[in-house]
Amino acid sequence: MTLTALGAVRHNWTLQEAESLLAMPLMDLLFHAQRVHREHHAPNTVQMSTLLSIKTGACPEDCAYCPQSVRYDTGLEREELMEVESVRQHAARAKQAGATRFCMGAAYRSPKARDLKVIAAMVREVSALGLETCATLGMLTPDQAQELKDAGLDYYNHNLDTSAEFYGKVITTRTYQDRLDTLQAVRGAQLKVCCGGILGLGESVTDRAKLLMTLANLPEHPESVPINQLVQVPGTPLEGSAPVDPLDFVRAIAAARLMMPRSHVRLSAGRQQMSDELQALCFLAGANSVFYGEKLLTTGNPDVERDRRLLARLGLRPESFLVNNPGSLPSVPEGSQPPCTRNEETAA
């Protein structure tokens, strides 16, 4: 692997190459990740998404990290599928707060036909607000993916979580191939893909390299690649797992940026436990998307004001600001809020 060739869009990464990126001296890795990031993305910008749980709990799957599994006693209260108007109101508030993409998550193995019709109505309402739409509903058939596409869905999230070899130690109720089949159905409906993984499941560095290699060698790179840090929820089997070394997490962000240079790499779950300094390193490593708001599906997230302060301290701006103001790169005075709070159009 020639370092000067990093940044080319490829689909033939080898495990040795992926492992070598994760083993690179950190300063060199950050240098190349930021260089490649600037070749493909506007610098100092972050895509802002908000995630809402539209149906919570009672999932029959046994994902060892998930508080929504019916198999674990985590104290989570089950909630039925939300009303369409309530979801629209949440989306409107998210847009007012500066989000440009609204993600709807439901705890299903796969959605029933009657529920999918309601979710399609949600998608239409959120899309009418001028927000990008995303959903994560478990496994989909090609027909279900097409139904969501016809409703106006932009993105579908379906994470691989970890390597194929380690996967069975985390989940036994669906196979790795099931996940790949859903990604194929989503692509077949010409939906954009949001797909990444979780660090801190007990996986090895080689497992992390294999996950990134699998993502980068898909026929098309996911447009969004969320890199999650395990949130240890009491009552789940992974409670008490060894934490991820913060710099290893940064390395995974940087490797994802180098292997999928055009993708948005999302600094995702686990941000509430991260220091501002660690998040800054992740942005330097090429992360350019975050979930924005006080809650993810069921776990905490840095609140809006903390995120605004952090973006201001780092001189980062929401991606949509540049979309609406081409050629403009306004400075953000120290201590001020970034210009992201009202009436912005959807980011490209």
C-alpha cells in the first residue's frame, strides 16, 4: 500500500492493508486521514442528524449490547409504534435545532406490513419538512425496501456491528448473511446506505480491521458509516466489558476515512462518555457526522448546548450552512454558537 495513493476509492482492500492502517503511527495516520478528508469533503463541517425511537423495546433478537431485547431485564419500558403526527412534531423540532437528517428507529426483527405502512406515512411527513429521512427497522425484504423508497426514504441504516468471525459471539438470532442480504435489498431499491459497527464488544484489532474491510469492499461504499462505542447498559450481557482505548477508537475513525474517503463517517453512540478532546481528535481523524440531540434510541447523547459549545470551540460548522451559503466560510467567534439553529434547508 502506497501512502500517497490513500484517498482513492477502492473496493479491493486486503486484511493486511486494513491492519497496517490501524497499526500506523498515530500522527502519520491522522495526517493522512485529514489530508484525504479534505480531498473529498468541505473542511470544518459536520453533518447533523437526529435519531428518534419510534417503537421501543420487545425486540426478539439477542444482540448482547442492546437494551431493547426482550431477553434482557434492563428496566426499559416498551412503547408501541408512535403516531405519525407525533413523529412529525419531533422532526420539526429537530430541524429547528439544526438537524438536517431525521432518523427513525424501531425495535423489530423485521417490520410487519401494517407497521410499515404507518412508517411510510411518517417518512412522507418528515420528508415534506425538507429533512433527509433515514430509518432503521431491522431486516428488510426487497419489496419492503421498495415500499420505503416509494414513500420518499433517503437512507436505510443496517449495521454489520463487527467482523463475520466475531459476530456469533454477539448475536445468534440472525446471521451475518442476513445483514448483508438486507443491505443488498436496500441497494436494490436505490436507497442510500448507512452501515457501520460497534467497538468495545470484546473484538480484537483484527476483527475491527475485518469489519472495515467488509464495509470498504461492498460494491458501493455506504454513504454514511457510523462508528459506535459500546454503551454498556446494565442488564445486557456486555455490561462490564473492557472499555475501548480512546486512541484505538480514533484509529478506527481514521481508517474508516481512508478506506471509504467519500463516505460520511459518523461519530455515533458513546459520545456522552467521550471528552471534548477525544471528540476533537475524532473530527481530526475524519469524522464529519454526529447524532445531534439529547437521546439516541434509548441511551444518552450529549445535549444540544454542549454540542453547540464544542462546535464553536473547534470552529466547526454544520454542513448545511455551506450548502445554503456557497463560497462562504464564516468564522465562529470563541464562545459563540455556530450558525445552525433555524430554518435551514436539507444538506446535499
